[in-house]
Amino acid sequence: MKIPRITSLFWPFSMLLLSDQSRMSEAEVKYNFTEKNYSLIPAGINNVTILDLSYNQITLNVSDIRVLQMYSLLTELYLIENDITVLYNNSFSNLSNLELLNICRNSISIIQQDAFVGLNKLKQLHLCQNEILQLNPDMFVPLNNLKVLNLKGNLISYFDGPQLLHLELIILYGNPWNCTCRLFNLQNWLNTSNVTLENENITMCHYPYDLKHYSIKTAPFTTECHPKSISPITEDLYTHFQSNSTFSSSLNNATQSSEHEPLGKSWAFLVGVVLTVLLTSFLIFLAIKCPIWYNFLLSYSHHRLEEHEAETYENGLARNPGSLSQITDTNSEDTTVIFERLHSFVVDEDGFIEDKYIDIHELCEEK
């Protein structure tokens, strides 16, 4: 009977010891390196499960990716407010136990297609307050267990709903949403799936102007809107000319991502229109400011007869003397007018007509 009493007395103390040991074990695997002015991810840390590298200068380059491969036990990774601009392929491929990834408040503008490969257990992905302009929904396919997707505060104007079976919450406010037909798929996905849109009342359309007071989940679309009806060239032109700020950001992003993504056809169309306008204006300017070309074309057919042409003409008249009279009878008035204009005969006082084609030296020799 005494043994159970002793056991009961020591039981609370044993529970306290176990809780202290568990706390110590947690402290051994959790590392906080915030505001350390690191430019590279530190290496040589063993058995770490929670790693916080926020507020540093990490760029997540090739060497950082290589170091991350050694942290296979990580369950949480925080890279808030660093200098990351690109998420490369296989950046987290060896972090198979990672459940939370937070990369908010960086300058991410490019996310390559296989950036999230290997994150099979990831449940929360935070990409908020970056410079993301466009996302391919297929890049989220490897995230089989994702429940929270945070994309707030980026530059996304349209986005097709990702096919994530376990997604429960999506955050999309703070983006310049284009509520035209290109957003129809996202709205349809939000209304038909079980996903909750956080802060739906402030997730508003940015353009067109008449839809600015609508949520992207309730904005009215015309019956013509369906997944394959929209033309990429037409929609891109509409997007660029609606807002100067959006046009500038699109241009900067296209310049930065030119090595990774092909340019749209809209740029070729715009260049063709500009060149056509410039060429047409130049031709009109030449036609107005340079009439000498026009005069040259008019006087091109009037030239002095050569010797062989004159002989041919005289021989023709000798063979057909009636043709001259016929021409004179039918077009006497026109012929006289044309002849006077071309040669401008001058009548001398003696009544003779001066022939300008008679050589003066020949006349002197005859006299």
C-alpha cells in the first residue's frame, strides 16, 4: 500500500520534469536569426525544425539553395523582408517536412514553374507584399496539402484558380484586379469551390471604372464571358491603356523577365501600328512639302525630238500626207493650243515666223 502512495507523490514532479525536457528539446531545434544583417543562410546548424531569417539581406541564390538542402527536418521557414527577387526551380526541393513557408515583404517578381517542387507537406504559403505580376496556377500542383495561400499586396490583375483539393483559405486583396472576362475563371472557382476568400469586402475590382465598387467574387460579367472567348492581344491592350501605373509596372516586369518568359503578341501589334503611322505621315509630308517631284512627273513626257525621231516623223508625213489634214480637221483647236504652248512662236515685223531651231551660223554662211 505504501508504494502506490510514494508513486502518487512523485507523479506531479515527474510530469514537470517531462514538460521541462520537452521545452528544452524545442529550444534546441528553434533558431532565430532575425535582424542579423545576414546576406547568406548560415550553415552547420543541426536538427533545426524552425528557422527564422527575417529582416536580413538574403537573396536566396544558388549557394543559399544549396545550404537549405541540409535542413531536411525544417517544419517552418521564415524569410520575411529580405532581398529575394526570384524563386528559382527546386529552391526547397529537399524540405519534405516543411509545413509553413513565409516569404512576405520581399521584391519577388518572378516565380519559376518548379519553384515549389518537393513541398509535399506544406500547409501555409505566404507570398504577400511582393511584386508578383502574374502566376501560373500549375506551379501550385506539387502542394498537395496546402490549406492557406496568401497573395495579398502584389501586382496581380488576373489569376486562374489553382486546383488545390485541400485549400481552405485564400487571401487576394491589395491587388489591381482586372474584372473583365479574364477574371471569369477565378470568380467561377471562388463561387463553386469550398475555399474561403478572406476580406472579401475589400478584395475589389481595380478596373474597369464602373466595377470598382464590386468584389471580385460578385462582379457582374456579361454572358459572352467564358474561358476561351477572350483574346490575349485585345485584353493586354485594354489592360495597358486603362492605367498608366499598371502599364509602367507591366513594362518593367516584362523587361526583367524577358529571359524567362516570351513577350506577348500585343507588343508586336503596337510596334506595327506605330511604324505604319510614322511611315504614312512621312509620305504625306513629302507629298506636301516637295511639289518639285510632282512637276517633274508632269514634264517628264515633254522633251525635244532627237534627230532620228524628227526624220521618222517627216518620213511618216511624206508617206501619208492625208493624215496631217485629217488630224488638222478633227483637232484643229487643240493642236493650235498645244503647239502655241510648247513653242511660243513670235511674229516678226516683216510677217515671217521665227524658227528657233534654225542655226544662226548656217544663215550667215548662206548670205
